[in-house]
Amino acid sequence: MVVGSLSGADTDRVFHALADATRRDILIRVIRSGQSVSELARLYPMSFAAVQKHVAVLERAALVSKTRRGREQIVNGEVGALRRVSLLLDAYEEIWRQRVEQISAILDEE
């Protein structure tokens, strides 16, 4: 596995955060350009509080961070966290490829 990338609990938080379509959409938007929570809330057919909760889940997973700009909280995507997730998925893919190669080698023997 990818040493030093994500702990088991961190991995669980990331996959939980990415399991929801609204959170994935928020993440894409804030990676492109930081947005205030108010701006995000106007984009979805839900309450401001519901959007805040989605952002909080993304923040707990370290996929976004919030900074204050006056009275607003600006949400930005965390590229480093996305890289760690990408490395984790690459590691899973490598495990799968090794399994396929093992199966292929067994079939070639017969």
C-alpha cells in the first residue's frame, strides 16, 4: 500500500466525502476557483445549513479548507489531499493488475 499517504480513518473519511454527488460537485467547483459558502449555497436546492454540512464533511476529509475573507468563509480545494487520494487509488489499481497477471500466468500454464 502507499506508505505514509492516508491512515485507515483518513481513507474512510475521504471515501465517505466523495460518496455524495453534491459534495463531489462542490469539490470540483472549489478546485476550479475558491468560493464562499454563500456562493455555493445559491447553487443547490437546499438550505445554507445543508451546504455548510456538506462543506464540513469535505473539510473533515481534508479535501477542502476554509479561510476567512471579511465576513465570508472561502472554500478552496486541497490539491495535496487529492494527490494522496490519487496515489491510494493508483496503489489499488496496481494490486488489481498484479492479480490479473497472476491469473493470466495460471491460465497460460494450463
